[in-house]
Amino acid sequence: MEVDRGVTGAVSARAMKTIRLDVSGMSCGHCAQTVKSALVAVEGVHEADVSLPQGRATVRADDALDERALVEAVEHAGYSAAPSRAAPG
């Protein structure tokens, strides 16, 4: 759980999860940055890391976020994505 103090300073706990996506179509650092920008623009995403060499994105998001929203954001940016079935690491 992550603690959020919000605008009012009130403390609330949010359930968080990590989602990994396999991303294809990236060929340079600009591509990876474009994918990252698309992911962090999705409501509920708190952090995204994109690895060009691994072709993988790792996203920290609200527990309620549907991974399909992330796949759609990546596809809208011009790349292909699917939930990763590989072990973390």
C-alpha cells in the first residue's frame, strides 16, 4: 500500500499493483520515451519504466486499473503491447 496525503493533507492508503507489458515496435530511445509518456498519461498510473533492450514496460498503478487501458494507450501511441507472461526481473 502507498500512503497519499492528497491536497488536504489527509492520509489515505491506496492499493497498488505492478503491471508488466511486453512492448514491440520500439527501435530507439525516443520510442521508449513515447511509450512511457503514453503510459503515465493513463489515469491511475503513478510510475512507468520502459526498457528498450528488453522490450518491456513496468507500471506502478492503482489496484483498480485494468491493464487493457495500458495496452490501448501503447497501441494508440503506435506500438504493440501485451501483458507480459515472463517472470519479473
